[in-house]
Amino acid sequence: MKQTIFLIVFIFSVSVAKSQNPIINWQQVLGGSSTENEGFSCRTSDGGYAIIGKTQSTDGDVTFNHGLSDVWVVRLNQYGTVMWQHSYGGSLQESGYSIKQTSDGGFIVASSSYSDDGDITAHYGDEDFWILKINSNGLIQWQKNYGGSEKDQPYDIAIATDGGYLIVGDTKSNDYNVSGNHGYSDFWAIKLSSNGALEWQKCYGGTSWDRANSITNTSDGGYLIAGMTWSNNGDVSGNHGVIPFGDAWLLKIDNAGNIQWQKCRGGSDDDEARDVEQTPDGGYIVAGYTHSNDDDVSGHHGEGDVWVFKTNSTGDILWQKCLGGTERDGWYEGYDLEQSIYGGYIIAAMTKSNDFDVIGNHGSEDEWIVALGENGELKWQYCFGGTGEDRVFAIHQLPNGNYIVSGISNSVNGDLSENHGSWDYWIFEFKESAFIRGKCYVDYNQNGIEDSTDVPFNNLMVVSSGNGFSFSSQPDSAGRYYNFSDTGNVETTLTNLEYYTSTPVVGYSQLPSYNQEDTVDFALIPIPGITDMSITGIPLGPARLNSDVDYRLIVSNNGTDTVNGKVFLVFHPNLEFTGASFPYDTLILDTLMWSFQNLKPLHYLDIDVTFLVPVFMFEIGDTLTFDVWVDPDSIDVNLPDNSAPIFHVITGAIDPNNKITAEAPLLPLDFVLEGNSLTYIINFQNTGTDTAFKVIVKDTLDNSLDGNSFKMVQSSHNYDLSIDSLHYITWTFNNILLPDSNTNEELSHGFICFKIKPQSFTGTTILNNASIYFDYNLPVITNTCSTQFYVQTVAGNATSLESALQIFPNPSHEIFFISYPDYYTYRVVDVLGNEMIHGNSQYQTNIACSDWIAGIYFVIVQSGGLPVIRKIFID
């Protein structure tokens, strides 16, 4: 099966703040002759958008209004065409603040209400949380009010793992639905079931003003809430400011609302967190506003700055960045951030400045979009708007690299196409960059023209570079590449070009402005007579007792000569061979052999092999071991990749979305020094209730992996692939149409396989996981795959460790002990390599395991020599 590969690698050697504005692909100005406000938005599973805010209009795009102002939701398709719009409310004032799509294709809406009529059936006093569930056509399925007799206002929604909802905002009440208020105004979090039943509520804060602005799901099943606090008592400690100034407040809670930790971040003036997301390393990226220039804040430009900071998993700041100019920037409520598909972060805020970081302001207030690198370095910035006031509330990056921005505007010129009157919703799509595109093909007749007998070539990298920038990509299966570029004189060359010469050697382009492009094709001439075969073996599913398990051998001809040869597989002697997709020549004891003929250059052969795992010969936690190799008839110029191992752990019931390696979890350091590659497999399955139209898999490489050596092996479905900074990998499966497991279990699975080399490093363990997105749902985080390296020694303490090490009781229920009469280090991992605990000790260590899932675990102990691995059963 041939896969479509489109790899874009962005490597920035300097930070460039661009002043030229990109092209707006499309825009919509929506509203009536009165005021529309807010303009928050979410993406939808069909690639479209939903916008929420409030409207006071009864004309133009608004067909109905219940009173003073209504919640107004507008549904757009991916091209910006309005599909439907609805107003919700009563005779008084309602406002919409957050919208998220639900698994049934409808939406959950967080809004506030003053009314008790129209669409609203209850009211507690002053302003309430008003939560609506609407279907895919905007019709109300249920709506409920929550609050007390004072002002209660929601700001954000998180969809819980059980299908319910967590809504956060602030409350001044302490009656009806609200209890536990600490003072003037508290963070208020309410947990709802999928049908709106109130399951629990919590107030967080102190005796002063506390407001929750944003909430994000965390990988441990809990939540992080971000906002502001003026308090320094109750739940709040460490505030840097003095009333009337406060801090950004980060509050980590578990899935029952219990506080796990809290951190105040800021300086002596006013600081606030407006949006937060968890990052792949388990930390957080926070965007907000600052007026300070001390304590946690440095680099302040003027009256007020956009403030972005990155934390670790417990809220400690790793880096921070002030963005702006001498005027007030970022002060208005609208804010959004996204983690870029190219690595780094995209920030959406407002600006009144036109100096320092801000270039190209159109007038009073502009929507300001900023791209930061992974360490906070400014990559580029753009101002959008007219001479009036323009405010942004949301930004979304599309898989093709374009951006969707939503907000409000009262401008009638500049970037705006129209205005209906006063403030309108404004949503638009833009892209930035110049481009180099072309094809790479094998020019067999050496005429410099792609003929019908020529074939595409994609086993290389195409690099476009200029003054201070370099962008790289790998061609797809048709040989096509597409490089982003900066402006100016650009040189395009080929790297990793083994066994071929190219014409031209260098392609020259001149791109005077953004959104221009040039075409550079490369004709490749093979150096004849080179044999270079490789083989990879991967499991195609979990190994379970008394069940069949499939393995795939991928035999590739990477050279320039047609090859004959043999493929060998040595399997675990207790397995029962049941069949293969390619007829084998011999089966002698535990060794299979296949012959192949006339495998052409750039072609490969797949051999799928099936074995039964007998229940009476194995138990859960055992490892199935295989060796595979390819033996060509001619002399191979690159022998290390002619052989490969497969290590496969037998499991019970496991999460089908996981990450594994084909190699053993414990390897000698010589594996690195000899230049071998690790083989990673990411498995995914649609366990939802409907077909998945798009699957995105993201992988942040461990720093001990060499991004330059990344090589795709195979995947189950066609995909696009992007890599940023040789560190952040994204696979996008567009229109995958992956059925849910209830409808078709066999076809609900997919996989990705790639190779990458570990590099010399100080530590001895490589940790790696992946995030899997089904349509636009929250990501499924895989297990953390662990590979440990050890230094081989002739002598050492391995023998004495083996004989003296004691682990007891085994099986264990609540606690077990590691005992050895010397200093040692220890790690405990489950059968998938997830680390449960690690540490060092002397003599005896007690390990609490009462909250571990019953099953097999591995205890790895090392004391100056080879490690010793023991198996323990937790019941």
C-alpha cells in the first residue's frame, strides 16, 4: 500500500517580525444596525465554525430579538458561508461567552441572563449562568439557569471526559446554587451532567475579587483554571499585587473540583490570565495582560502589555514574554491562544500601539495576531482592522497553516469589507508566507524533462533558504514538495540525496513580497549498480492470550539496482505460526524464509505474518521476541539496516490508542553509538459513536532523539505530515472516514510507524508519547513510551545484585518492598512502559501500590553494573 507523504519542516534561525499584511482569503461581517458584541468562536467537526456573542439588532443578518440583547449564535461552513443563525433570550439582557461542539454534532453554550421569560424558564436574581444545549441546527434541546441572588457570570467551558460539562466564571452570590463564597467575588466552577443536572459546584478565592476567565482539560483527567485575583487569603497565597491591583491566578483541580495546587503570577501592578492550554510536556502556556515590570514580569513596554508565560506541570514559570508598545495592549476581555502546528504559539489580542513589537496598526484599536517560538521568541506579528475599534476573541490554525480569526469591529475601512452599524461580528481567514513548489523525479533518459517512463522520488529533503531563514520539506508520493519561504533571494537545494545526482544542483528564486511563489523542479539521475536493502518489523495490533497476532515485515529497496534476495524471520518458539500473506519457501523449527525476485529501486515488499499466542505457554506481561533480516544476492553498501528486532509485550485489556517501540525497553548504549534507529508505532482506534472524518496525531520528540534522522516507514491510511524545528511532528489524516468500533471494529483501527535515531545524551532514558485528535474533540494522550539505555560492563555488581535483590511480597496488594544491601536506583513500569515510580535508596524501600491497576509490573534495579529486572503482580 503506497502512502501519500507531505512533510514540511520549519527551521527558524532568527526571529523575524513581519510588517507586510498577508492576504485575507475570505471574511464575513455579520450583524444588524445596532450592536453585536463578543465574537467568541469554535471550530466544528465538518471544518466550519460557530460564533457566539450578543446582539441588540433586529435587522440585517439578525432575524429576531427577544428583548434588550440576545445570545446570538451564527453557524458558518468552512468557506465562511452562513448556514444558520439563532437568537436566544428573554425580554432583558443576555450575553454569550463560550461555545463548544459536542459529540452529537450540537453545541454547549455558556451565557449570562437577566431575564425570566422567553427561552428562559428560571431566574435566581441579578445575572445568572445560563447554559444551553442546542442541536446541530441551533434548536434548543435543554436550557438551565445556575446561580444565586447576586451577579454570576460564566466565561468558559470544558467538556468533561464523562460527556458532561465544567463551566467557570465568577460569582458574588452565596445562596441557591452557590455555597462557600469566600468574599466579594469568587471563581465559580459548576460540573453538569450531559443533560444539565448540577453534579457539584465549588467556590475558590479569598475575601477580595477573584474571576475565572479560562479552563482547560489536563492529561490527568482534571482541569486548570486561569483568571485573576485581588485576594491573598482563603484559597489564594503568594499574591504580588496590592489592592486594587492583582495577579494572574492559576488553579489546578482534580475531576471532583478538589484543589491540587494554586499559583499567583505577576508583579506589583495589575496582572491577569485570560487563556490557558496544557502543552505536550505536561506544563501550561498562559496568555494574559500585565501592567507590572517586576517580580515575575520583565520587559514591559508601556501602559499595558500582552503577557505570555510558560510553566511546568506545577505552575512554575519557565519563561515569560511581554509583547506590545507604548500604548495599552491586551487590556480588553478578548483573548485567545493556540499551540501552532509548526511548534510555538499563536496569540490573539488587541493593540493600541504602533511601535516596539507592534507594526502596522490601522487606527484606534486593532486585532493583533502574534506568533511565538517554543521559547517565547517573536516570529511574526500582524495587525488587522480599520481606523475604528477592532477586537479579537478567538483564533484557530487550520491544518493547511492558514488562520481563522473572529471578533468584533466598528470600522468601515481598512481590512473590513463592510459594516452594518455600530459593532459587528467579524470573522476572516488569512495566510502568510511566500512559497517554493516543485517536483522531484528520477530522470532515467537524462533529458531534463519528466517523461511517462520517469518515476517520482521522495526519499530526500528539499531545503529553501535565504537571508536568515531556512525551510525544508519532504516530497509526497508523487514527488511534489511545497516549501514555505520568506521574501528576497531564495536558494533551493536537496539534502540526504544518496545514490543520485540532481539537475539543477541549486534552484534560484526571487520573491519580492509575501504570497508569491516560484516553481523549481529537480531531475535526479541514479548512480548505477548500488544495492541498499532495509527491513522493518512491526506488530499490527496487541498481543493477547489465546488470540491471533499479526506482524508486518516491510522490505525496502533504497538503492539503484534491481535486487533478488531472501527474507528471514526467527520467531518465539512457543508461538504457533498460522499463515502469511506472501508464500514462504521454508519453515524450519522457528525460522521462516521467503525468496523475492526483481524488487525494483524505490519499491518495497510487505509480508504480513500471523501467529497464535497459546494461553498455556504464556502469561500477561511476557515479551514475544523476533529477529528479521533481509539478505540480498548482491553486496549491500549499508548493512546495519538489513536486520531488526521485534519485542512485543503480551497485554490484557489496554487502551487501543497507544505508542510502542519494536525494540526492547532496555538497550545497551552501544545501540546508540552504532547508529541504530528506534522504531516507533503509534496505534489509534475510533472508540466513539460515529465515523471520524479527520484524525490528527501529534508527537513531541524527546530531546534525546535526532530529528534529522526521522524517517517514515508506513501508515495505515493516507496522511499529510509536518515537522517543525525537527521536534514537533504532526500527521493529519484528512477524510479518513474511520468507522467507530461498534460499527466496524476491524476497520476502526489505524497506525503510524517511523524510525528515528537516538543521539548522544547525558541521561539514559528516552520518554515519548503522542496526542491523538479525532475530529475536533479533545486529544487522547497515549502512554509514555520508555526506552532505557545502560552501559555494558565486563564486571560490576550485576551478579551480586541478582542474587541479593529481594522484592516482596509478590503478589502484592497495598505495598511491596525492594531490599538490597547497598546503594541502588529503581524504576517501576507497567507492561506498556509507563513509569509508575522511580528513585534511589540504600537497603530497603517501600512502594505504595494500592491505587495501581491490577496486573503485571516490572521493577528495574541498578547498582553500578547491569540492571536487574524483576516482575511483580499487583492484585
